[in-house]
Amino acid sequence: MFIERFDANSYLAIMRTMDTWDPLHGYSSAEEAFGRIRAKLTFVGISSDWLFPPQVVREFAHMIRATGVQADYREMTSAHGHDAFLAEQTELVRLLQ
């Protein structure tokens, strides 16, 4: 059973982390935070994701791209919400190729 395998406090900790996550924490600017990234980044927004709505993911990709980092944004259309990356792995792989 699910409730026997996972502690509810773990989910509370994850939710708190998601709610308070600030990628610029400790940096004076986005350039300082992301300017050292040399990899090409691909962000995938999911049309029905309420935890990380696609417009937020798109804006994050744009912010990073504005610092000179190679970053692109792709969007997955799905009714599975945040779990689409698990439920529709074939579509995710297609987007990432």
C-alpha cells in the first residue's frame, strides 16, 4: 500500500521546498547565478501542470537564456498534469530529441 511505503512528512517537506525554492537565493543577479552554466538546457512545460505551470517554466527558461546560457523551451500537451513526464515517457523523449 502507498501509505505504508511513504511518510506523509516527506511530502510536506517536498511541498515546502517547492513553495520556497528560489534559484537566485544567495546571488546578486541572474547572471551571477546562471552565468557559469556551459551546458545547453532544455525546459519542458506540461500544459496541465498546476505545480509548475508551463508559463512559469517558459519564463524561467527565458530568464536563463537572457543571461547568455543556451536554453530552449518545449511544451508537452497532456491531461496528466505534473505526472505527464511519468505517464507519457515516449512523448517526453520525443520532445527531448
